Amino acid sequence: MAVGADSAANIRKAVDMVRAAAAAGAQVVLLQELFSSLYFCQDQNIAHFALAAPLDRHPAVIALTDLARELGVVLPVSFFERAGNSHFNSLTVIDADGRNLGLYRKAHIPDGPGYQEKFYFSPGDTGFRVFPTRFGRLGVAVCWDQWFPETARILALRGAEMLLYPTAIGSEPEAPELDSRPHWTRVMQGHAAANMVPVIAANRIGNEQGQHSAITFYGGSFITDGTGAILAQAQSEEGFIQADLDLDALARARLEWGLFRDRRPDLYGPLLGFDGES
């Protein structure tokens, strides 16, 4: 969905769209990254810290918690978290009975023209988490995390039955000729294929003007199967997509292929260093 400067209006729009998806049969509904506000990370502006709130007091979390309980759906909720003197790009998972199952804080924080997240967010300290919900074990990560195969593999090893990535990505202010959408899509299709776990990615749409730049968010939200094939994909209009996933059949396929049986973690030590050596 496209958002504006009015956070309360953005939350109301999100609630309406979740209701529509639930009415169409959805059991797990993924909203985009930081859906209650404009993507404020285009600029370094201390005033934007006012958008942050603790987990139990953030308006988006409160509204979506009530909605999950009312509709009987599972809702991963992305929000700007304040925790003491620290701030995080966080996600909490609300189960279908309204219970808050815990918190994930975005691990990989980007920094570049138009995407200056290191000014606002500390690196996440929760580790990569999988949440057991009424409708499956959800492995959740946030936006820039989706480029790292290590994130997807850890979530799969911890029993995730699907990988969910709320996202805010679009044009590059200093490279308008660059269209990252095909690359963005393929890297997550690769995570699905390598782990034999479906991927669900939700991206925002619309043109958002910052102080010194503008970004056109290209949407393209999609759902894959366990081989990385796309089952459903949005374009750049508001709305939702949906797909049915047979989690039992996917689990059998992972066993049949033996990819996790044949791993060699004793040889993967070089992953623990930055240079592949130390």
C-alpha cells in the first residue's frame, strides 16, 4: 500500500486491507516494513525519532493486536521501536488469539543515498527468530536482511515453515536508471529454492518525497513455493495477493531431498569471518 504523513490514517488503511485479506480466506497476513509512516530514512532528521515507541505502546502494534484477535489471523507487525535510549527497526508476531509471541530486531542495517537507516537504528540484538503460530512456524526478517543467505538458512535450520520479509525498497536517488526489482525478487527466490521453504515478501508502493531526495517504491510483493517458483505477485498498485501453502507436503519434500541431512557445518567456519579466512 501507499502511505502518507498521517500515521493514524496509515494504520486505518492497514487495518482495512487486513480485513479484506482475511475475508478472502487469509490466515497469515504480511504488511510492509514500517507501514505506519512514510519511509523517513531518506533523510537524517532527528525529528523522526518521535515516530518510535516501545513495543507495548506503539499504535500500530496495539491496533494490529486487537485486529488479529478479532479476525483470528496471524499478523507480523513491523514498527519503529524505542527501547530505553536505543532504537530498532523491529517486528513482532501477533498470533491468531491476539497473543504477542515476541520480538525480532532487524540485524542488517543499510546505509546509502535515500536509505540512511544507520542514523536511526541500532543493529538488532535478538538473533534470528522463528515463531510458532496457529498457522505455521514463521521465520521473520526485515528488508535488507533478505539479501543475506545466512539469514534464510538459520531460520530454516530453526524450523521455519515459511520465510517472511516486510520491505521498503524502490528507486535509487543517485542512480535513477537502476531497477533493482528483478535482482530483489531473484535473491529471495534463491533463498526459497536453497532451503525448500516458501518466501513471502511485502513491499510498499508510491512516490515519497524526502528533504533531499525522492523514492518511488515499486511494490512487486510476491509469494513463492518451496522451489522458488512465484505463486502470486503484485505489481505497483494497492491491494493484496494470496496463495495456499501445504506445509505438510513441503516438509515431506525437504526430507526427500536430503539437503539438510547432507550439510557440512564442520566446513563452514569461514562464514564466521569477514574475509572468508579468519
